Amino acid sequence: MFPIVDARMLATAVKQLKISAPEIARKRKPGQFVVLRIHEEGERIPLTIADADAEAGTITLIFQ
């Protein structure tokens, strides 16, 4: 599991998560996505990586 570093509401139903994932932040390429799951048996939700900071080791996800 990757820890959430920051979570904020951008609009009424739009949320932004910044997640600590150093290896993903270093290796990601444009158009790639990650799969989010609330728990091990939860639904798999693919989300596009909106931004990444390889130096800080974080990725940013935005979803509605």
C-alpha cells in the first residue's frame, strides 16, 4: 500500500490525492495509469497519473 501524502477537494465532486510512490514517480510515462483499490477485495479503479514528482517520490491523481 502507498500512503496518501495530501488530499484536497478541487470542486464539489472532484478530489485530488498526492500519493507517496517513489518507483512509480520515477518510471511513469505520459498516458500511463495506476489501479486504485480501497481494500484487497475492492473494485479496481484505473486512474490516469495527472502529475508526478520524481524528486519527492509522489504521484498526483485527480478523480470525480
